[in-house]
Amino acid sequence: QAYEKSAFDNAIEMATNAIKQAPTDGNAYLLRAKCRYEVGAYQDALGDLAVAAVFLRNNYEVSFNKGLNYWRLGDSPNAVQQLTLAIQAQSDFADA
């Protein structure tokens, strides 16, 4: 478990460096958000996802990951809203 946390911490650092180099790269924010989710930094992940949403409009992964983070924070209404948006943005995603 310590190895996994270290790997995610390293990935967060790498994504942060990528963001510094290309601050409009929504995928870098999305990647960092996914890593922050894995280490339990849900609020920080939501912050990254808010920025990612600006650059990756109508991206189901952004909405899906927002939903996961809201769920972990115990915010069921926002979780359901974001997961619904993810399904609407990627209709075949609902089949998964």
C-alpha cells in the first residue's frame, strides 16, 4: 500500500509539472485528479476536475470522476448529478 501511495504521489508530481509546462492541458488536470482520488484527496481532485472541465468540455471522464469524488465525500446529490452527466455525454458508457 505504501508503494501504491508513493507511485500516485510521483504521478501527482509529474502531472503538476506537466500543468506548469502546459496550463491549458485539460488532460493533465484530469490525470492529476485521478491520482488525487486514489490517495484520498477528494477536494483537491474536485478542484482539478473543475479546471479540466473548462478545457475538456462535455467530457464524460470529467463528470464520471467528479461523481466518484462527490460520492466519497458523502455528497450523493452531486454524485448522482455528475454520474448522470457522464452517461449523457457518453451514452455507451452506461453499458459498462
